[in-house]
Amino acid sequence: MYYEDVKIKPRDTISELIEKYGHKGSKWPTIWDDPKNSALKAKRGKPERIQAGDVFNIPIPWKITSKSVSVVPRTRVKCDAERDGVRGTQLGWVQTVDQSNQPIGGTTQQCVDACPPDDADPFYWTSAELVTDPTLHKRFVDTPSRPPPTVAQGTTRWRAILSFVVFTEQRVTIVESFLWGFDLTPAGVITAVAPRAITAAEETSHLALLAAGTGTGGAFSGAGWTFRKAP
């Protein structure tokens, strides 16, 4: 478990702030009394006295509690994942993809999903999708598909790395990741690649691709986004 260091803004309250990061608001006394916040507690005494610019440390104990990859009709696979904690507006999902020999929509082989981008942010779900279905803060679903490759192309080996993330302003912290995907032969035989933990090298590539990725507004790094593994 790590702690997200959050700079207090005007009108922030401790209970509302921890809800943004996946805790029930009623848990504020436990987090206020956490040793990580001892300096702030000594300085302000009570949560009501916090001021803009103070730094409050919020524990992030959440984990991905379920994940599966299965074959569905029409040369598709389906990935489902879910995490614990409450919804939390500062919790989300990012995914990078290696599209193998079948990149789509004028995209490159490796990209930050959505490929092609559907908004300016690096997250899998758009703000509009989260408004329509707030449960997507906790839940991930993807059903990629491709036509059977030609014999000359050879087998399509589509792979994705999905990460559950926490973000504060434009700093994105990866909490937990796994790799999944599918193989599709020219004969149309599709095989799901079961989810597994990523290697250190894959994590490095995942972070680099996120930093180099683009949205509708251009490069994420150029727009001020940063990406890191949980310290």
C-alpha cells in the first residue's frame, strides 16, 4: 500500500476528499489519525482547520479483485476487471495496446487505448462515459476484435497492459497492472491470453508508452501529464 499526497484546495473537507480516492467518508477519523498525517494533525489540530496548500496523505489499499479474459462470438475476446473500494473520482483505468499486425484507424502498432483517441485524457473511459455510468470508475470491460489476418500477415498477437491508477491533478500513479490479449490465426481460430502479472520490463515499456501517447489534444506529456509506478 502507498499513500497519495494530496494538496488541499479551498473548500476541501477531509471526508469529501477521501471519498474521491475510494474511501467511505465516514472513515475520515482513521485516516486523519494515520501516522502519515501526524505533522498535519499537529499543525492544524482539527480537520476543520486545514488550509489550502496543506498536504494530506491518503492511503491507497485498493486492489483488482477480479479479472478474466474469455472468447466471445465473431472473433472477439472479452476482458472484465473490477477493483475494491468505493467509486472515487480520482481512481481510473489506463491501457496500452500492441495491435500486432492489425493496427486500426491509422494508429501505430503500439498506442494508448482508445486507439484512435476519443478525448484528450490518457484514461480508458472518457468523462462522458463515466457520467453515463459511474460504476466504470471501479469496473473495466473491453471486447477487441479483428478480422482473420491474411496468410501473408500471419497470426495476429494482440496484447494489452491494463492498469488500475490513481491520479491527482495530472500525475497518474499505477497501482496494479496485468497483461491480457488474444491470438488470431488466418483460419479464424482465436485464443484468449489469460491475464497475468506484468514483468519489470513490461512495466517500463508501459510507462514509456503512456508518456509518449497522444490524445485528441496531442501528446500527453506535452499537455502536462506524468506517469509513475506507486512509490
